[in-house]
Amino acid sequence: MQVINGDSFTILPTLEANSIQCCVTSPPYWGLRDYDHAAQIGAEPSPDLYVENLGVVFQEVYRVLRSDGLLWLNVGDGYARNGGTGRCGPNAIVGNTKKLIQKRNCKVPECWGLKDRDLMGLPWRVAFALQAKGWILRSHITWVKKTAMPESVKNRPTNATEEVFMFAKSPTYYYNSGAVREPTGANLRNYWVLGPDVNGNGHPAAFPRELARRCILLGSRMGDTVLDPFAGSGTTGVAAVELNRKAILIELNPMYAEIGKERMRYAKTTRIETANT
Ligand SMILES: C[S@@+](CC[C@H](N)C(=O)[O-])C[C@H]1O[C@@H](n2cnc3c(N)ncnc32)[C@H](O)[C@@H]1O
């Protein structure tokens, strides 16, 4: 296992081509949080630049992925607003959000014909950008959140879902449909009802370990290498270690990289050496 503290833009090109079986990741959402680094993704002055930057990063992921590999990508949306941050909701002023990012998220961006209160559709815009760069979009999973972020809105339903896209590099790829099934035994459906992990892990935007676990089980074998270029607190790495996969994690913020290392070390010492598929 390897946790690299650095910028995915510069680290990914140093990784060997065709060396990764499965990538499971969640980049920062545009304009939402400040990860306190000049090279961070998500702080671009406009969302079209954000989509462009993600296109560059995932072109490198494409290069390092094996030809039968899979990319699982979780991306969140946001609203175009003039003014309008509150304590809750997609434009909320959250704990570690700095003034600059808030300001960017308080003015309707001049792209895509966006208007005040428009949902920007960022997950699908990113998905289409990746499709145009050669990725094959095979599935979109709706992650239904058991505990959604509260929103004080009265003029639309509260958001309680996010997208997880499954991309392949080639029309045929490794996918173990037997590794995760519905409770009835049927093929897994494309909506996953998942709650947050009970023990916080010191990151404001961690995804549930079960989300990473499913993607890894479906998209890799024991001993394969799993990548997360936006590792945060290392949830993908923890799930990979628990499932006897190798992991390469890249994280810009040294504090989160350290948390990821520590969590993976702990997972390694406590994992049960059972045969996983
Ligand atoms: C949504 S969080 C990932 C959370 C992670 N899935 C978890 O469960 O903890 C995105 C992470 O990407 C990192 N990041 C932002 N820009 C980056 C870049 N250019 N290279 C590497 N990491 C970056 C941020 O510091 C942040 O921790």
C-alpha cells in the first residue's frame, strides 16, 4: 500500500501504464469546500474549467488502468446562485469553506446558459466529458443517502442522492457480478442505499466504506491494485486493504494523507485473512 502526498496532476503521470485494475474515487465538488492548497481541484473560477481539469486527471487514470479495468467515479452537483448561501444545502457555508470559494459559489457562472437557481448537472457534464475522451460509460448508480445533509428549502425536494458512475476502458472488462448481490440473490441493482460510517474519520466529505467495498469487490480480484487519486482520509485504501487488494492513494492535503496512512495501517493489522473473491 502506498499513500502519496501530492498533486494528482503531477503524480499520476509517474505511475506505470496498465498497472491499475480498479479506480474508486470522489474528487472535490465544484465550489463547495476549500482543501487549502493552490493545486486543489474544485476551486476553479468556473465549473466548465472544473470539468476540463477532471478530464485531464482522468485521461491519466485511463492510461494507468489495465485494459480490462474499471473506474468508479462519485461526483456531486450544485446550484448556480446569485447570492444565496445558507447554513444548509449544496451552497452551504460549511466548516472549512473559505471566503474565496464561497464568493465563487454565490454568482451564477457564465457558462452553459446557467441561470439563478439552476442545478448545474455537474456529475453528468463530467461523465459526458470523460465519454468524449474515450471512456465507456457502463452504469450510473444512484447512491441513496440514509442520512442526507439537511436543507432549509421549501421550493423543491431535499437532495438525498448522489451519482456514482462506472466507466470501462474497453467493451469487455473484469466485473465480478457474483461478488455483490441483492439480498434476494438477484443481480445488484443500480441504486445503493447507504448510510455514513458511524465512526467519523476526520474528513468533511468522506464516502461510506461500503460504497468503496462494493466497487472494489465488483471490479477487482485479490492481489489487484486499486487507485484513488483524490484519497481524502483513505476510505478506498481501507476497503482495499480489508479485501486483500494493493492500494495506491494520492492526496494533496498532508493532514488527510496522514489520516489515510494511519487508517490503512490499522486496517492491515485488524483484517481477517479470509478468502475474498
Ligand atoms: C471528496 S474528498 C475525498 C474523500 C474520500 N473519498 C474519503 O472517503 O475520505 C476529495 C479530496 O481530494 C483532495 N484533492 C483536491 N485536489 C487534489 C489534487 N489536485 N490532487 C490530489 N488530491 C486532491 C482534497 O484534499 C480532498 O481530500
